[in-house]
Amino acid sequence: MTQLAEKLKRGIAVSGPISLAEYMHICMADPQFGYYKNQTAIGAKGDFITAPEISQMFGELIGIWCLDIWQKLGAPKQFCLAELGPGKGTLMNDLIRAAKIIPEFISAANIFMVETSELMQTAQKEALQDTNLNITWISEVSDLPNMPTIVIANEFLDVLPIHQYVRSGNKWSERGVSIDKDNNLHDVLLAAILEEALLPNGYKDEPEGSVFETSPAREAIIEIISHKISDHTGAALFIDYGHATSGFGDTFQALRSHGFADPLAEPGLADLTSHVDFEKLAICAARLNIKPRISTQAEFLLAMGLIERAGSLGQNGGVQFQTQIQEAVERLASDSQMGSLFKVLCLNSDGIEPSGV
Ligand code: SAH
């Protein structure tokens, strides 16, 4: 039993069951025992591996995407380059190295890292110290400056809390977390009910026990970024695992040491995430007059030149290095690995046509 489990149970005993969204938020962000306060999370020794950690090519191609957007925006003399949830800082480091081919881009960039975890901020500062660039760390997306803005977010949306609603009879009741008679954390249904208007088409045919997920926290981020790029011009790239069409199903998951774990078993020690409903987020952006485009990670990376980059990177290396690059291409872009499970949501202000999507 973790220290956070004890703390959660004390809270539930006093104030009653909590929603899944509250549970996720506490598990990830509790100031004493939250996952991102204490865990190294990403990498071979952590709980999961992300695309920037698989290969430098990922961040480099995103760097080229940013350069192209900046040029299409008319090469503004000052702009904001923001990364949300930057993990170990690897993506930004690779992005900057690739983008240095146009020094004016680098000198125009006001770089912002949006990160809530102090542990992660420290890792990012270390990763980026050799760039000798002036980089600002903030913890809230709403604190980004008012200027043309280019936003990158890889595996950021999936960590934001979700609500789950379970079909029971003709109602969709919210799932929560309570304590059972043996004082263990367990699933319960709460009194809150989801309005039918918020369910996707076909909900009447869903069987008893079917699950529907919502994430107001993700929608809030999309709305803030959409306002920013509609008011000040710009573009954003959200890359994550999820579905391009809204649907039903329980995608809440816990990851620990590269394997799936029971999300209620070790709160604070496992990474809690869920799949992103990209259609819902695209609708949020479109409501604010932003044009959303959804593609797969494979489509995006291949259109941005993954194969060509792999070829030039491997050119002067030995066979072992070339094999590593080949494996990285497979991992990032093949359908059996990340290629089609991961989607890219691109948002952009009027008048520009982003590449790769
Ligand atoms: N983008 C990185 C890391 C993904 S893990 C990569 O691809 O490797 C999620 C990251 O989001 C971590 O850095 C975590 O500390 C950060 N994070 C979690 N919740 C956040 C929030 N509400 N605001 C900003 N960053 C957050």
C-alpha cells in the first residue's frame, strides 16, 4: 500500500468517493506523493518510452515543421515557441539543433517550456543548458505571451484527467473511486449522470456497462491554444495515442516499468493515462474558427521526410548504427507499433497550410 493510497483513503473516509478525474489528478500531481513529483517516468529505467527518446529524428522533423510554419507566418521577428509537458527536454533539444539551419528562426524564438513537475523541469534545464538559449519555464498554458505562437505537445494530453461514464440501464453514471469494507480502493458509480446530448451517435445501441470518456481538462487546453493562435496567428501540433473518431470503451490505464498495472493498486507509483478523443478536440478548435486536421503519426513523419532523414543520418555510420535507425523508423511509423495508434492534431490560424498533415 503506497503512502498516497493511505492519504486518498483518509480523504475518501471524510468527504466521500471521488471522481476518476479527481483520482487521476491527485495521483499525478499530489504535492507530496504525486507521480510526477517523485518518479523518473520516461526512459529505459522509467515506466514508458516516448517518441523523442526513441530517436533524434522525431524532434528534428518537428523542428523542420516549426521552421516551415514560421516562414509561412511571414518570419515574425518575435514569436513564442512553446512545448507543453516536455518530459526530459529531448524533443526541444533535437528541434533546436535542426532549426539552427535558419539562425533568424532561433533569434526570433521566445522559448517557453510549460511544465508542472519540478523534477522534470530540472531534467529539462540540464538537457538544454548547452543550447545557451534564454528559455523560460512556466506551469500554466494560460501564462504564454501574446505573440505569434507555435506549440508542440507530445504525449501531453493523455496525462490530463478524464471522467468516465458507465451505462447502467438508461443512464450514464459517472465512475468514481471509493473504499470497500476491507479498506481497499475500489470502483464505484457516483450520483452524477452524463447528459445524453454529450454522447456520440449510436449510444442507444451500446450494451449495459459500456464506457464513455470525457476530458474537460484537455478541451480547456485546446481552447486556450486555439484562442492564442486565432488572436496572434500561429499553429500547434498535438501528438498522442488515441482515436480519430469519438467512440465508446474504457481506455484508462496505468503503466509501471514498461507494463500495464492496476490503476487503483499503487497510486503515485504508476503513470495514469488514457487514449485521447481527437475528434472531440478537433470540434472544440473548429468552434473557435481554427482549422483542425488529424493524421496518423506515420503519415505525418513520412510526409515530413522520415525515410530521407534516416538515410542521411545512417550514411556515415556502421551497420549496427544503421540497424538502430531502421528499428527506430519501424517503431515510430509502422502500423504494428506507433504509426497508426498515435495521431497528430494540427491546429493553425487562417491563411497558412502546414506541411505534413
Ligand atoms: N513530451 C515528453 C513527455 C511526456 S510525459 C515526451 O514525449 O517524452 C508528460 C509530461 O507532461 C511530463 O513532463 C509531465 O511532467 C508533464 N505534465 C503533466 N501534467 C502537466 C500539466 N498539467 N501541465 C504541464 N505539464 C504537465
